[in-house]
Amino acid sequence: MHLREKFLRAKVAVSGANFAVAETGTLVVVESEGNGRMCLTLPETLISVVGIEKVVPRFADLGPLLTLLPRSSTGERMNPYTSMWTGVTPGDGPQDVHVVLVDNGRTHVLADPVGRQALRCIRCSACLNVCPVYERTGGHAYGSVYPGPIGAILNPQLRGVGSEVDASLPYASSLCGACFEACPVRIDIPEVLVDLRTKVVEAKGASAEGVGMGAMGWLFGSAGRLGLAQRAATLAGRLSRGRMPRNLPGPLSGWTNARDLPAPPPETFRDWWMRTHDADGTRRDGSDR
Amino acid sequence: MSARDEMLARIRTANAAAGAGPTGRLVPPVEVQHGDVDLFCENVADYRATVVRTREGEVAGAIGRVVGDLGIGSLLVPAGADPDWTTALGPEVSVLQVDDGTAISYDELGAVGATLTSSSVSVARTGTIILDHSAGQGRRELTLVPDRHICVVAARTVVDDVPDAVARLAALGVEQRPLTWISGPSATSDIELDRVEGVHGPRTLVVIVVDDD
Ligand code: SF4
């Protein structure tokens, strides 16, 4: 009742919008309780702040969108109230109407061939409800008003991958794909997550991990180099006689905190194969016949 | 360069960089399907609105009974409503005719027993009623502030699904009017996805469905 009094006395209201129709200039608010209606109807001045991705070309496009949104959002056939308005209607509702269209990083997203699909989002929250990561972390972990799988691909695109939380969001996923399956507008969230991981790595530039991976790539790139490295490892294993360290030093210790460093075997697989097999691949002792 | 030009330029550059998306009509034209009126009534009732079915010529009687049953003392009727609708009200009911120019405070509106309106389009599959707030439906506040809304739905205005309703609104040429889509009385589903009634909008919704003769 207290809130109702405030609604009845307010002179200015600020709203968002779920959709904006280019063809007619119509704004649409989809809601449940009626507080949206109060806000859109009773004050003298209405200021609507709308992201540019909410713009759809035609009035007819509302047909499928208004069908999808409540069903994917709360599982209802339809939400209790949907309001549409186009500018000022003399004698009905606010007589002073403003629309603020917001870019704030959205054109940056739009320019990305992979990431731009995130702008299709209709904020139904279906991907949140099925996400095993969101289920355990909750919304605050995403550091933004957009939580869950969609937040994990939208925030790093809108804000860039500079901050710690934005650089970590693309990794906050097992890439299980449940979000993609639930999404009514077919946003391939796992695809965008993987693409963003590339961007995070590129933005970081040279890192210990990058150098390590590069070295591994060089090593695995040639059979001769791999053989040498393996022989060195088994030699080290034999010389240390089981006294190999169980933990790695420095930044690599993170990996061995929860795992044992495996001891190199006394013989590599390739050496074992050469010792026990003929050139045609059959076992010398005939045990595979 | 204005902010608007700057933004439009950025959008064009972005679209060019990423390759244009789909162009032209995204949604094929809809041939409006008539709705199943039984289904409409079932869905409206399922959202805990009261449904009364009646026939052309018997609407006034139905309204009189609803108003009597709810013990409504004052009935607000927007200009343009069928004058016959209020002919069967009991003598204790005062009728408040409101036209576009009538100033009425929110306190007065809040004290009204119910608002009686017609409707523009309804949707069978979702149990939705759409007001375009033209004659007989009144400006938006008249069906928002009072606690009860009695809404008359003509069976011939019931369409099948949401896209049919969108197409019908466009065909009626009312897309740019204020439009209110109502699916049951005020409710919230935000808490654990359970629908809880009565938050801000009217708590009682009575739908009088008038079958064609
Ligand atoms: S990404 Fe898809 S599923 Fe998630 S909120 Fe947006 S539209 Fe809904």
C-alpha cells in the first residue's frame, strides 16, 4: 500500500522496455504485477531508457517474440500484463514522453561476427534456470545486471575483457550447452564463450602459460624432439630413483597443489614398442596371434 | 555530429564489419485465425478471473448480476460504452460516466467499486484480453487504479494465438494507440515461478463473454 501511494503521487517515472518497434515507434513493457502499468500510466512525465538491441523492425515481429518470452521465462502461457505505447496519447497517460536509446558498448558487440548474436537475447532467463554454474554461484558472481550464461558472454563484450571478472567470465562454464538448448532465440552461448576465451588470451599477450604451451607445441611438432625429451625425462626418473619432486615450484605449484606430479616411467611407450614389436607391428613373442 | 548521428554511423559500420544480418520481413504475414471461445473461457478462468458467458441481448442482465453479486456500489463507465449495459443495475448502484475530458483524482478512482469496459481483441490460447483504450474502454488509468475490472468480450473478437492478435491490432489500425494486454488479474511469478495474485493492478477481473447470435 505504501508503494501504491508513491505510484499515485509520482510526477516522473523512468522505465525500460522489452521491445521497441521501428516501424511504428511503439515501446513494449512485459510484466507481471502491474507496477509497470502504474509507472507507464500515472505520472506526468515518462522517461524510457532502452538499449538499441531492443529495436525490432516491424510491429508483426512482436507476434513470435511475445509468444516466446513468457513461455521461456516463467513457463506461463502469457504474463499478466503487457503495455504498449507510442509517444504521447492526448488525454491518456504521461503527456511528456522521452525515449533514451542506449549504445554503451552494444555497437561494439554488433561489430563482432560471432558475438553479435548475444544481442538477440530477449532476457527470458531460461539459460539461467538450466545453468549448472549459475545454480551454484548465484547472480552476484557475474558482477553485472546480466547474470548467468548470457551475462558470461554479454558482460565481457560490453565492457571488454580488461577487468578480472570480465576476463574470467568466459571460463565460468563447462561448455555443457544446456543454455543453447534452452534459448528461445538460438544464441549459441558456448560458441561465443570459446570465441571470448581466445580474446582473453590474446588480450593478455605473452604469459607463462602461453610460453609453456608454445614450448609444448614445438616439442610435439617433431618426432625426433619428442623422443629426445622423453628419453631425458626417463633418464631423470631413473637417476633420481623415485626421489622425484611431488610438487612443482613457482607459479606451476598451483597445478600440483591438488595433484601429484607423475613420476616419469623407466621406459617410454615408444621404446617399449620398438623393443617388443617387429617392424610390421606384430609382437615378437607372438602373444597377439 | 549529434549523438544520434554518431550512434547510427557506428551501427552502420558495425553491420558492415560483421556482415549484414537478415533483411526484409522476418515474420511471414499472418492470416488471422478465429479463436476457440470455449478455450478462451477456460484459459481466462484458469488465471483466476471470473468468466460469465452470455448472449447478445442478455448482456445487461449478466452485468446486473455480477455487480449485485460483488456488492458493487459505484460503477465507472467510460464514454462510448453501450448504454444498454447499465439498464439492469439495482437502484443502489451509482453509475459514474467518465468521458475523455472528465477530471477524476486517483483517490476518487481508487474508491470506485468497479470499472466496466468493452475490449478490442482477445486471445484464445493464452486467455488474454487486449484493450486499445478507445471509446468504451476509457483511458488507461480507469482500468488500472480501481480494484475491480468488469470487461465485456465479444466472441467474434477472439483470435487464436498471440501473433493473430498482433496482426489483428495492425489490421484495426490501432497499433499506435496505448494497448494493454491483460492475462488474468494482477499477479507475480517472480518468486520461485509461482503465480501469486494481487499486487498492483485490479485484484478482481470479471470477463463477460458475449456469444454471437
Ligand atoms: S540468452 Fe536466450 S535463454 Fe538466455 S536470457 Fe537471453 S533469450 Fe533467454
